[in-house]
Amino acid sequence: MSKKKRLLRKKTAIGRTVPMSPEVQRAMEDQFRRFRVKFGRDPGPDDPVFFDPDADTPQELDRDRVDSEIVGAMVKAGIEPEKVYAYRKTGLIVTEQNWDLLSEEQQQEWEAAIAEYEERLSGEVQ
């Protein structure tokens, strides 16, 4: 198996491999290309896949900055406010396509965040 394929099928923290759609695979390959252009080498096992493009060495992106950009993109894309709220509460981006990939605990956490949003909204409307 090539080094690139090993990188794309790396085991997760819970020991599973994650299947990738062709679109996700292309996005990951593009991210690896960006890493090589920025740092002049292939990413190693301890390097972040999504790195700070302004840093001189491979460093993870600032979580608050990433969250802010994701929320902004969700709002700009017209994502329903309850889903934006649930993302902010859970850190999960949930779609019909990935729902079955979530653990039961993650699904419950997502649904609880949606319910909380709706409860807050109904309290404001009264």
C-alpha cells in the first residue's frame, strides 16, 4: 500500500478506519499538497492535517478561529439556525449522509441540542 493510501486510511483514535467518499479523498489529497507546498515535505504522523497557514512550522489551527469560520460559513450557506446552534453545542456537523456514522451518544447529544434550541426559541416567542 502506498504512503498516500496509508495516510488516507489512518486508524482513528478509537481504532477504526474511516471510509472516504471520492470528494473527501480529493479534499484530503489537496490538503496534503498544501502541506507539502508550505513546509517542503510530506506530513508526518504527528503533523496536523489542517494546519495554521500563517505559522512557520506545522501547528494546529486555533479552535476558536475555526469554530468562528465554520459558524460564519453555515450562516452564509443558509443552514437552519437550530443546526448552527447544535454545531456550537456539540462540535458536530450532522447531515442525513453522516447520521448513521455517529455513535448513539453523539446522535442523542445532537438531538438534545436541537431540542434545547427549540425550547429557548419558544420561551423567547411567548
